[in-house]
Amino acid sequence: MPLTVAKYGDQPLLVVSFSDEAGRDWVTQSPSRGDNHLVQERGLRQRRTSVEIVFCDQPGLGDYLERWLAFRAAAESPRPALFVHPLQGSYLAAVDGLQARVELPERAVRVSCTFVAAAPPV
């Protein structure tokens, strides 16, 4: 399984998979009667990157559980941090939808979450 390095704050992350939401934000106004729907463009959509991260034993890095707990603390902080995307640069982000699965025999924690841009798109 190929891994990609990303970063949240000062913590490196091994990303197994990721998907991005981007593009324009559109709203449709439908009339109470008739067929004349109005579609309006509202600017760039809020940037969101959903990821699956693995915390596991890695030479030169601290204990995998300690790194997981540090990431969880950063994710639960009310302050956004800089997210370095595996391919598309970086942006200030908050963590949403954090879920974790601890795999004890493998000494790993699998995490899924979404990094949500905490600043307007530029």
C-alpha cells in the first residue's frame, strides 16, 4: 500500500488515500410553481480534503500511539492549523469528522477525517 506524506501543523501524516472537493458553489432557487428555476453562482466552494491516515511504527519517529494522541489533540483544538496537502500545496484548515480505528496486533491506528479550509479561497 503506497503512502503519501502530508502534514497538519508540525506533525507529518502518512496518507493512504485522499479525495478533494473543489469547484464553484451553485445554488438553485426553485419557484413554488412552474419550470423557471434560477441557478446562481456564489463563488468558489469551500475547500475540503477527506483523508485516510495511518499511524504506525516508523523508524526515527516517536511511538505511534503518542503521535496519534498528539494529532487527535490538534484536531480537537478550536484553532485551525496549516494543512499541507499531499499534492496541492497548503491551506489553513480545521479537522472535521474524525474517526479512528485502533489495530492492536498491527500496532497501528487508522484515521479518517476531513480537512476543511478555515479561510476564504484565494
